Amino acid sequence: MTTDDKVDLSIQLDRELLEEVSHLTSDPSKVIEVALRQWLKGGRQREDELARSLPRNPTIPPKGEWND
């Protein structure tokens, strides 16, 4: 996406929230843009995400179902 495709938008944020976002990046608009994209897609992660969620551990079978 080029800068020609972008639209300037003014929003109001809680000061504490902006401080937290500022610790992540010097460009808070990028954090907000990525969060909106994830929210609109139902929380799915993009392919270029650096952090990946770990699969949940499988449940432990009841006693007596182990292969022992």
C-alpha cells in the first residue's frame, strides 16, 4: 500500500494508551492500522507477523489409556 492510498484521520486516544503504544513504536498510526485490520478480519494474524501463537497442549488421557 502506498502513501497515496492512505487517508489522514484525527482520533482521540487516552493519554495512557498513547504512552503504552509509544513504547512499541514511534509511529502509533501503524499500530492502530494493524490492530484495526486484525479486528476486521476476526483476529487472524497476517503471514508477516513476527510473533506466532503456540498451539495448545493436548489434553492428558484418563488413567488407563496410556500405552504402558
